[in-house]
Amino acid sequence: MVAHLNRKRRDPVRTRRKVKTLKINGLDVSGTDEQTILEVARENDISIPTLCTLEGLSNIGACRICLVEVEGARRLLPACATLIDEGMVVKTKTPRVVEYRRKLVELLFAEKNHYCAVCVSNGHCELQQLAEDLGVDHIRYPYVYPELNVDATHAELGVDHNRCVLCQRCVRVCDELEGAHTWDMMDRGENTRVVTDMHQNWGESKTCTECGKCVQVCPTGALFKKGSAVGELEKETEFLPYLKVMREEQ
Amino acid sequence: MEKVKIGTIWLDACSGCHMSMLDMDERLLELSERIEMVYGPLVDYKTIPENVDVFLVSGSVSTDKEMDYVKKIRENTKIVASFGDCAVTGNLPSMRNPVGTRDILQEVYSQEGNPCSQLPGMSEDTPLPRLLKRARPVHEVIEVDQFIQGCPPHADLIHLIVSELLEGRTPRRGIRTMFG
Ligand code: SF4
Ligand code: FES
């Protein structure tokens, strides 16, 4: 009953949209069959915390912060990557999902080295904001402290893997909007990293157009503009949906 | 009314949390009528006192000596609060953790051109506290009842939480503050 991902949307042959009605937190709402639970929730002022999703980019369900309960589904489902369906009953704030979200955020802090006090994004960071929203006051898991590097070979931009939450926004914006596909992922599990080109230094990348979109969409200080001091880097993502529309019209 | 016994300590930290405490300004006078400071950087008391009501622990646990301190504090205290981000998350002291103890001492104390050839706290008979393998947030070592976030925590936040603690409440999760 539950359809994943919004593939349909990329289908060039647009079939007629169908209206679906469903319940979110007891409220009767409706949307078209091309919309995700998250989109319909937002249209109705129901907030669901998110991290990897970003308006203007495709949805890949990478972070699971947006998990919701759907009646009849055994697992919790990512609201950003689940299409609505007729008669669906969705709950976004049950103790179970709230606890799962908290755990996910705590695990993100535990698995990398987020020294917020000396980070360029301190105070403007989406990960910090999530922790605050979810009432995280300490990390219940032992910190891993992996040895990670910083690639500062690019003249103006840099990547600090200590701060990367693997949301893949950089990968998507570079591929889907800039069309360069400089960023990608390598390895798996705890060794997963974002890479430029075939794991070459960013500064030597043949494909990077130096547009800087990846820096703007990165939710943490992992991608940064060189020369920014602590807490100085504020990112802007509002341009994305417009850019997407413009590209599509071309 | 009997005064509430309060202790504060700074472990591996920069003292900023205590400076921020002083930023409570005239509110300190109000508080001083209700509390008795039994331990802290400005109190000349050599051992952790017994029967403490509230202990504010700032800094991460980074040496064997600090480990002894926090254990004693837990034994002798009703409510232990992690005070500031170094205590809550490990923060800057924990930046050495991915590097390793020996390597970081080597880097700092015996760089080329540095006349000091010994690594402090590494020999068997040293009187100095020894660095633990990792700088750790306080709650990884002892049970913690309250977390006061910030680098340093804002004076208003300290005042709010200390006032709640004086009333015998531990306001976990009720207060919104930036994490990390
Ligand atoms: S570098 Fe930033 S945008 Fe890219 S995956 Fe990591 S956190 Fe996400
Ligand atoms: S926001 Fe939905 S999975 Fe990341």
C-alpha cells in the first residue's frame, strides 16, 4: 500500500493527477498522488523534522530523521520519500518516532567529530538545530572519535569530513542542478565518505565548476568557504527551487 | 531556612564556564542568601566535601586525578550537573581523542626546537596527573542528573537552572538551549 520515492514526478509523460485524502495526526488532509507525506504535512502546517531532504533536490530518504508512523505499515516510514495514499493514517509525533529521531541525531553526533565550539557553522547548523528541537541534552552513546581528514586543496572551498552527516545533498545538487557530478560517495557503513571525482583532491578536480552550490546546501560545516571564522558561515538554500524550475523550463 | 550546599569544580576546561557564572552579576547576591559555597576555585578547601546538595562540574574528565575527583563528587553529592559543553560533550579537550595521548604530547612538548624533551605525566613515578586515553564527557564516567549546555553557558541559563535546582527540581528537557 505504501509507495516509495517520487519517481513518478520525473516521468515526462504526465498522467492525470489523482487526489488522495488521508489523516495526519487525526486531521483530514488531501493532496495529489505525486505528493509525499512530508509535502502534504507542510502544506497543512504540520511540521516534521528533516535533515537530508531539501526543496529543489530529489528525495532519497538518507537520514531517516523524518520517520513517521503509518497505520498498517510494520516499519516506520520516511515522510520525505513516501507518497501519500488514499485512506492513509499517519502519526508524526508519537513517543516512538520522537525517540527514534532523538536516537538518530545522537548517533550522528557520536559517530563523527563535531566540535561545534570551533566550527564555522556554529549557531547556523541544521544538525545543532535538530538536536535543540528534539531536546537532546547529552549523547547517550559512546563517541567514536574516528580519525578523519580535511581536504583543503581547493583554492576557495574545503571539506571537513569530521562534520559530514552523509546527507548527500552536495552529491545531489552537483548532479541534479549543476550537472557536474563532481561529488559522490565511496565505501560503506562507518567508512562511508563523500568524495570529489574518483577520490581525488578537490583542488585537482577536472569536473568541479567552482559554483559553490554544494557549500550552500551542506547542513553542517562539513563544506565551507575558506576564510570563514567560527560561527560565521550562514548558508542559503532558497535559490534551489527557482533554479530547478528554470532548468526544467529550458 | 537551611542553606543549600553547592560545589563547583573545573576539570579539563578553560574557566569560561566559571566566568559566565560571575556574569550572573547582582543575581549572585540573591543566590548567596540561599546557598553555601562548599567547594570551588575560589573556596580554599582541599578535598571534596561530604553531603553536598548540588555540584556543578565543568570540563571534561581527562586525567586520572580528574577521574578520582568526579567519582568522589558523585559519592558525596545529591545532584550532579554537567556544567558547560566540555562536561556535556567533551568539546575542545576531546579534540585530542582521534590523535592519541602520546602523539599529542609529542606534538606539543617535543617539537623540533623545543628544549623540553620529557613528555609530562608519562613516566611511572611522575607526580603529575596522567592523561587518560581519552578526554571524556562527565556522564560517560559517572551518573549525571542535569546538563547545562553552552560554551560557555549563558549566565541567564545558569541562573535559571541553578534556581530550579535550589527548589529541588531537575528540569531535564524542559529548557531549550543550543546543543554543542
Ligand atoms: S558534505 Fe555536507 S552536504 Fe555533503 S553529505 Fe556531508 S553533510 Fe551532506
Ligand atoms: S529528511 Fe527524510 S530521510 Fe532525511
